[in-house]
Amino acid sequence: MFCLKDKKIAIWGLGKEGHSLLDFFSKKYPSQKIEILDDETADKITDFDVVFKSPGVSLYHPLIQKAKQAGVLISSGVNLYLSLKPKETKVIAITGTKGKSTTSALLTHTLKSLGKDAEIGGNFGVPAIEFVDKMPEFLVMETSSYQAADLKGKLDRALILNLYPEHKNWHLTHEQYFLDKLHILENVSDKTHAFLNAKDEKTLSLVKDKEGYSFFNSKEGFHIEKGLFMKASQPLFKTSSLALKGDHNQIDALAVLALVDSLGLSPSLCEQAFQSFESLPHRMACVLKNEKYCCYDDSISTIPETALAALKTLQSLQKPTVLIAGGFDRGPDFEKLADYLVKEQVFCVALPDTGVRLLKTLKEKGGKGILASDMKEAVSKAFDFLPKGGVILLSPASPSYNVYKNYEEKGDDFKRQVLENLSLKK
């Protein structure tokens, strides 16, 4: 439990979580003075006893390190929630480089369909601190690497989907990023309540003592065999029951089945929930489908591995494809993505900044593509190169911060440009 009485408290960053914290303090501690820090005033950080930092502020920021050395308690809205949460609420933390939002939403949807009082929060949707008084039976808490790095509190379940290189700018190194993700495992008292992907090589290489953990995507547990979701040797239901397409989504579904089973609920009863679950926005969302074209918005894709997964999902359509990719450069390796584009004869329209490197790698391998200066030009060129009946896929394989506020804004721009381009062709 935090001791906040008579403490000098500051919130660094007034994003979604910062605003929720401010509302919480105004209701629970109306006489408590709370100061707001930003990048220009953050040098005052050592003047406070407790600082709740925005997830976007790196734990390794020099001022954060300076404050910790000076004895300032650096914490977060998530940690405050975990210190205050009612015993009645079971918290299920889900993290991973990719798939955590979909998995969190699918689990929440499934629990609700099974008659449970479940809510989703954390990095996705509502900040965790807003659930102190709501007291749901289950809080499914999507947990970013920023939130996992210094997470402290009791988790009833923790799940790690996968680990790929990401967010080097925040964690300083990819290796530290991996370790910060894995930190959520330290907050589960029972190792059998911590779930790992049995086929994720990076996770397996970093978790040294694997004894006692629960694994999904394994023949001994929940896995896929001959088009069926299986629990060991027991068939559950067809994978085609899952409304989401793509192998990566089926692996996310295995994680959900494992969690449902661990909560004493029947995995075989999940089929209806899987059938009725709708894809989240900007995750392989169809923004146009007619007799001439199909256009998909997968702007959530911020690494090459997810762009590759999106392309493989579209393979079943067996249609000519144009990929729009590129964004903020965090140094990803485009070799495998370029190899796939060449092999499947996918034309690439590349956006700055990473698009320059992707295009260079692609052309060195004999692939085809062109550079565009912005989304309007990219969509126009994609239509120019697309045969009738083809598919345009926005899957950036990079973050969006060089031009857009976030991936949602990028995806919305893509949809707008697609519809405007279509109206010009009429």
C-alpha cells in the first residue's frame, strides 16, 4: 500500500493514464496537492516524495535515475491500482510484442460470454486506476513493456505471447526490452499461473528456469492439430470457428483457451465467443471491398514480423497484392520481409523513413517497389500498380511517430485516402 498522506506528489505526463490519476486523486484525496510535470519542468523531479510517471516516460530517463538515487519513489498508475485493488478482482496481465490487444480483447469477450463479470483495461482502453471502485470479477490488463518494466503488485495470471526486438528508444537496448517484458513473471506467486508460448524462441532462450510454468502452443497443452483446437489429445472445436483469420490469431486464441482453462472454466464452451468476436480497429480491418479491389488496414503492424504475418493471412485470397509499408525508423531488419515480397511477387509502395531501407533491400533481391512521399501518394500509386481484383495492404512494419501521432491516425488517413481515391476514379 502506498503511503501518500502529507507527501509531495507529482504526475509526469498528462496522457490518458495521467488524467485518470489526476481524477483519482481529486476524488480520493481532494485536499492533496498534485503537481504536473512535463518535459520542460521535469528537472524539478527531486522536489517530490512520489512521482507517478506516464508510461511514455522511459524508466531509464536520466532524470528518473537521478530522482531514484535521491530517494524519490517513482511509480505508475498500474502499480497504484495493484496496491489498492479489491481482493474480489482477479487481475490477468497480458503482454508480448504483438497480439496483446487482440488477446486481451478476445479473453474479455470470452469471459463475458461465459457469464463472467470481466473488464479490459491497462494499456488498452481504460487505465487500470479507474477500476478501483468498479470491482469487476476479472480485470484483463493489457500490459505494455513500459508498464511491465517496473510493475509491482500481485497478479493472478500473467501471460507472455512473444518477444521481438522493439522500443529500443525507451529501453535503450533490445535485450533490456526483453527483460522488462519478462518482469511481469516476478509478480505471480504461483508459477503455474504464468503462461508462456512454447514455440517462441526468444522467450524460451531468456527464461532460464522453465520448470513449473504453464505453456500454450504445445502438444502437451493447448495446440492446433489438423484444423482443430486441441487440449493435449482432446479435440475442442475447429479453428475455422475463430472469426479472426491468420495463424498468429490462432496462437492468440490458444493463449485464451489456456487462461480460461486455468480459471476453472470449460475451453470447449469458447467456440461461440470465438465465432462472434470482431477484429479490433486497424488490425487487418477491411476498409474497402468491391468487385474491383480489397483494401486492408493493418496499421497496428510496427515490426516486419507482423507485416509478414498479415501478408501470409492474405495468401488465402490468392490475389495480386500491393503492400504499403514504412514509418519511424527504430532499426528493424527487413531481410525476411523482402525475401517474402520477392517470392510472392508483392509490389511495395514504401513510405519514409524506413521505406527507403526496405526498398533498397527489396530491389537488391530483385523485388519491385516505388517510394512515395506521403499516404496520399502511396495510396494513389498502389491503385496505379494494382490489377483489377487485387488487394492493397497497409502494414507499415514500423511505428508511425515520424508523421502521425499514433497508428490509429495513420490507419484513419489510409482509409480516407482509399475512399477519396476511389471517388476520383468514378
